[in-house]
Amino acid sequence: MRGSAIFSLAALLLLLAPTPQAQEGTAPAIPLTLLSPDGRGPVPTLVLNGAELIALDEVSDRFGVTVRDDALAGGITLTYNSQTVVVSNDQPMASVGGRIVALPSPARRLGNRWFVPLELLPRALGPIYDSRIDLRRASRLLIVGDLRVPRVTGRIDTIGPPTRATIEIAPAAPVSVTTEAGRLVVHIDADAVDLLLPATGGGLIERIRGGELPMTVAFDLGSQAGVARGVPTEVDGVTRVAIDIAGPALAGAGSTPGGAETPPAPSVLPPAGAAVAPLLAGPRARLETIVIDPGHGGDDTGVMGSGATAEKTIALAVAQRLRALIETRLGIRVILTRGADQSVSLDERAAIANNSKADLFLSLHMNAAPAASVAGAEVISLRLDREGEDARQVAAREAVSLPVLGGSLRSIDLIQWDLAQARHVDASAVLAQMLEEQLRARVTMSSRPRQRAALRVLAAVDMPAALVEMAYLTNPEQAQLARSENFQTSVAQGIYDAIVAFRAYLEVQAAP
């Protein structure tokens, strides 16, 4: 009976003792650290067949989740505050309120314990949990709660002398800069910091590292270094500290030869989570720049299909083929949100498009479903909730005139950063229709080929945008097909044809 399969929390905790089979996995080289308002501590995980797993009894203990083996649902059910997540024990996915979430691997039973992919926490548990869950695999951090843990990146811009470097803190945080004998230290006001610093120094900087005190970044200076200074600025929700290390001959100088202060270089980080952002009115009539977004990347593999078919790999391969088609045939500038197997956050993907002043945004993905028989491509454009619909109406009737070169005024709108797509939903729906029509001529489409959904990667882009789910990797035949050059070329050609049609549509719309 179903009731006999229910595991109580007490019974699960009794299973914490390791079993011989659980030792089949290996501990990661760097342990995962949990950060929460209660403090920090290690989280035991293991790596098995390339996937990092966490025991469900650990999830139950740390997150107050009730776990039960649910044969009727075909997996394991996690319940929190009357909301449930069903984790498949034979497919790399989970269902959250009927919505499918892709995972790197299915749940695995080792001895008497169930293990699930670590990504289950932010992707499946996160949407129903009452605190934010943020997994930063590259930094080996699991952040639970509304902690201020900005990502701190560093780079050396100019070897010099003078040597110039940059620290960027996102989201923005108050900072102070102090200099000591042989080093410069940046102090960051935060609960913790997520450091992504270069492995080596350069020029007059021997090393950039985490400082001895918490929430600090230290620049160890070479013996020939002169005066060191750091100037913090904040732009688009990012704090930027421009570091300038003078050489011996320039010691004491803090300006250019003409006496003018050295201006900070423009921030290369796109805005992420800014409260408001200036937006050009309406879809542009011409296509001059297109941003193609290959989904996932880095530690985030996306859906894993049979034959080790990774969503991130297929998405990048099709994106590169599509870029070649567009650039060679149309002469349009194309920007990829990632050109290699690297991690890029959803906000960064949207911000790359906005900062590039792109005229079109296309996100490429592979799909997943509980049933292996589900197949076909799908096209998704943004569905507005009430807040988004209100934003569209406001954007349609309110504008601000700002001065531009030549003494004239330019009318722009102000709208929340994460609702930038609101003004483009109609044009995006047209784009989605054209994508469906052109893809249908070349690849199999699903039974619901065109949909609208509230997707964050679409919501924040200020241009017509759509997301293409190219095939279902949970379908063995489609997983095999997705690896072929013919399929990837067919998808790229279909999207290219849709772009040509959409460009013609924009020209007609702009005609007097």
C-alpha cells in the first residue's frame, strides 16, 4: 500500500550511517560550504558518474522537508509547507507543481539511502522554499536565506607600469580601500563574499587574493611598486574599484601626464538586478545586432540525454552554426552570451543583450519530460503576469525626455529591469510564430509547438525575444538525432529563415 512507503523524518535520520554501497561515490576535492543566517558549515556530498549528489536524509534534516517513496508518482516525493516536488528515480528530472525541472541525473539509491543531484536544491526545492537557495558550484557555496554574498571578480587590465587592475562586486556593496606596506586591501561590507580571482598576478601586482580579515581582497605588491590607490564607483548595480599602482618613477603620481585624473574604464559587467533601466521605445525597425544565448554551460549541464548527450553542448553547437549563417549571409553582427563551456547567470545573459543594444534575442535549449515518448521542438515567448502587464501599460503612456548631443531631446521610457520585455511581448509573439513556421518545415514539432511562459531570461531583455526548445533529450531517438550534424544544421537553418522573415516584418511595420 502507498501508506507503507512513507518514511518518517526519524527513520530517515537513522540512515545517516554510511553503507558500503554509498562508498561507491567519491567526496569532491573541495567540500561544499553551506552559508545561512545561522552560520556556515560543510555539507557532505559525493560524486558519482560525474554528478554531485546529496543524500535525501541530509535534505530532510537541513531543510525540514518530508520525504517519502511514492510508487504511484514514479519517484520520491518531497513535501514542504504542503507543496510537493516529485523526483524521478529513472529520469534526470523533477516535477514542481506540474512543471518539469531538468536535473543532471536521476535520483539514485545507494544501500538504504536515496541520493539526488545537488541542483535539485535551487531548481526544484527553491521555488517552494520560504528562503532563497543559491548554489554557486564554482565557488563551492550553497547560500540559504537573504544573505549579502556578492560575487567578487578581479582582473589585471594593464601590466604597465603603471599597473591597473579592477575589482567588480555584484550586486553592489559599500567598500573602503586601505593601503599598507607592500599591499592594498579592499574591504567589502557583506555577510560573505564569493571570490573569483585570477590565479596569478602581473606587472607590479604579485598576487590578488582573499585577505586575512573576512570580506577583504588583498593586492600583494611587488618591490618596485610605488603609490597604490583604489577608486570605487557604482554603476548599474555593480561596485567597481579601479586599482592604480604607480611605478618607481611615477611614485606619488595619481594623474595622467596632462594633470587630469585617470578616468575609470567603462564597466564590462552588464547590469544585473538594477531597479530601473532606460529603455529605447519599441522594437527597432532594423536588425543590426542579434544575441544568441546557448543555454546552460559550465557546471550547469542542463538536460542529460542517452549517450551522454548534454543540453549545454548541443545548444552551443547550434548557436555557433546559426551565428555563421547570419554573419555570412546577412552581414548582421552576432553576439553569443557564451562562446565556450562556461557558466553565465540568467541576469548576465539578459544584460549582455541589453548592453549590446541588440535588436533580437534568441535562447537555445533542449527539453525534458517524464515520458520518454514526448518529442518535438517548441518555441516560447514571454507570458506577462499582472505586474508585467501593468508595466507594459505604463511604458506605453509614460516617457521621459532626456538631452542628447546637438541640444535636442530624446524620449525614453523607464521600466523595471526585470520587466524590460513587457513592451516587446507582441513583437516577440510574432517572432515565436515565425520560428514555429520555419522550424516545422525542417524538424519535428511537439504537440504544443508554441507557448507563452514567464521565463526570467526573456523577461529582462529589452528587445523581441524567444526561447527555442530544439528537441526532447529524454526521448532516446531525439537524443541520438540531436548529436547529428544534419539535425543541428536543420535547426540553425530554420531559425535563420525565421530571422529573415522577422526582419521583413519589422521593415513593413516601420514603413510610412
